[in-house]
Amino acid sequence: MSPRELAEGDPLAGKTSFDDIYDRDDPRAYYAALRPYDYQIPHHAQGAIRAMLAVRRRRETIVDLCCSYGVNAALLAHDVSLVDLYDHYAAEPDSATATDLIAHDRSYFAARQLPGAPRMVGHDLAAPAVRYAARVGLLDEAFAENLEADEPSPAFRSAVSDATMITVSGGVGYIGHLTFERVLGAVAEPPWVVALVLREVSYGPIASALAGFGLVTEKLATRTFPQRRFTDAEEQQAALKRIDMLGLSAAGKEDTGYYHAELFVSRPAAEADVPIAELIPVPPGLDTVM
């Protein structure tokens, strides 16, 4: 089974596969492969989600879907940036074993953990990636389950029962509404759902599914977020074709050479009175990654 199977057909036809970087025992290949393409969506997720956490002012239990090596957990619960992570793993010698790196990373992240950090539960089909994130302490609990095909395990249901927020940054298309329905079905109280979704992937089926759990979905209308550069002209043309088929304009977005994502936030109706744009200010430097 591929670490990242596509949900409901192939909504991302023509997108370059990076499947092989999710099956390693540590994330050095992951960061090395993605940095040249200015992969930056976790940076934008960090800014948006931290802004919402500051408003909510509570101890959160976050379920991060498509969590890979715990990147969002590193950024949300620790005093580190995405650039710090790129630099950290680039500095590791090739001679270091995965066991060496895990021991080093446990100390590295423990020294940088934020006070009141959220409890992080991670989910991804890539078992080596979530296993690493759990072993270094980025994830409090980690699961490699195919929720598109199967009901969640009793252990997963127990781990997410007190979830207050569900996050995903770029994984929609690899997971669809079935995953969200199965996660929400295991949560005791309706959580917030924060999703950064590539523009060429429809979020409609997931928003409809979330509505069945009493959640109101709002899209941030004021901006989009670059995900990464296209790997080549062929990948860009495939994305431009999908954008055109959806009746969207690629001007200033995909035509600049980057995938772009939109931010969707789903909340219980009683908590959806403040527009998302007011919850997520854009501080200086938010768009500056590399």
C-alpha cells in the first residue's frame, strides 16, 4: 500500500509523487527532498493555527491528519520554525543512524517544548513516519490506519475522544470525507476542524460531512497560501488544467510556479460568530519562509 493513497479516485492527477520519502525510519530524506521545492505549507498552518489557539485559550487536544513525521506537531508545540527543521536535519551527518537521530531529537524537541503545548495525536498511512514522530515525543499518540477503507480501531477512538481540534495541511485529496466522518464519530464534543486544501481539490464533500456533525464551514476569502513549487512544467500544466476546469483563475497563484491552498475552518454554530479573517491576523513575515 502506498503511504499516501488518493481518496475517492484521483483528484490530484499529474501531481508528483513523493511516496518514497514517507517510508524511512527518520525524516532526513523528507526534508531534503522537499526543501528544494520551497515546501512551506506547514509554516502557514503554524501561523494560522497558533492564532486560533491564542483566541481559544485552552489546553487543546489536536488530531493532526496526514501528519507524516510530526511536522505540524513540531511547529505547534515547540519553539521552532520550519526553517529550523530544515536546517536541523540538513546538519545531521549521513553516518548517523536512525537510532542516533531519535535520541538526538528527543533532547532537541524536549528543550524547545512550549509551556501549555497541545496534546498531539497523529494519523497517517505511513507507519514509519508516525512511528518516528511518536518515538521522539512529537506525538503523544500515533496511528497508521486507513480510515478511508476501515473503521478506526478502539485505540484510535479512545485517543481522539477528547479532541478539541482536527488539523490537516495539504492532505485533503489523499483523504476524503470518510476519514473525517470516522474521526468525528469518535469525538465526544464537536471540535474545530482546520484544513489547508489545495485549490484544485474540492472541499465540498468534507464540508457537507462536517455539517452533519453540527459544524459550520467558512473559507478564508482574503488570501491563499503557497504550498510548494511545481517540480516541473508538466506538473504545473496539470495543475493549471484542473484550476481552469474548476473555473478559477491561476493569476498570481499557480501561474507563478506554486501550488496554492485555501484555508477552511469548521466550527460549532455557536462558536462561528467571529469571521475567520478576524481570528487570523497576518503578521509581518508570515509569507517569508526560506
